[in-house]
Amino acid sequence: MDVKDEDKSEESKKNHMVYYRSLINTIKEIKEEKHIEKENAIKEHLDKRIEAMVKDQKRLREMFPDITEEEWHGNTK
């Protein structure tokens, strides 16, 4: 099995930060949708989607450990 090297260039870093922030917004939207939803099967599906996105965020934080939590969330000075 081939293992792909991770691109940790500055461009990749910026693109991954944009993606991370989009996940924050998507998770927020799904949580709002879940709050409105009545059917348990759909709520469970939404939970699984959120769980997958949170795992992806964790993967990105591990890929770029030099980025602070504030930077991930767009709170830079």
C-alpha cells in the first residue's frame, strides 16, 4: 500500500485552515438542524456526520501542530 506524503506547504496550510473553519460552520448548522429534527434515525445520522467532521478537525490539528487554537478559529491578531 502506498503512503501519500502530507503536503505541509504554506499554501496547503492556508487551504486546510479555510477547510477547518468551514467544518466549524457546517457542524454548527448540523447541530441547529438536529435541534429541530424530530426523527431519531435522522438525529443519529446527523450525530455521525458531526463525529466524522470533528475527527477530520483533529486530523488537521495534528497535521499542523504549530497552529494555535485561536488561529484555527480565525482569531488572529
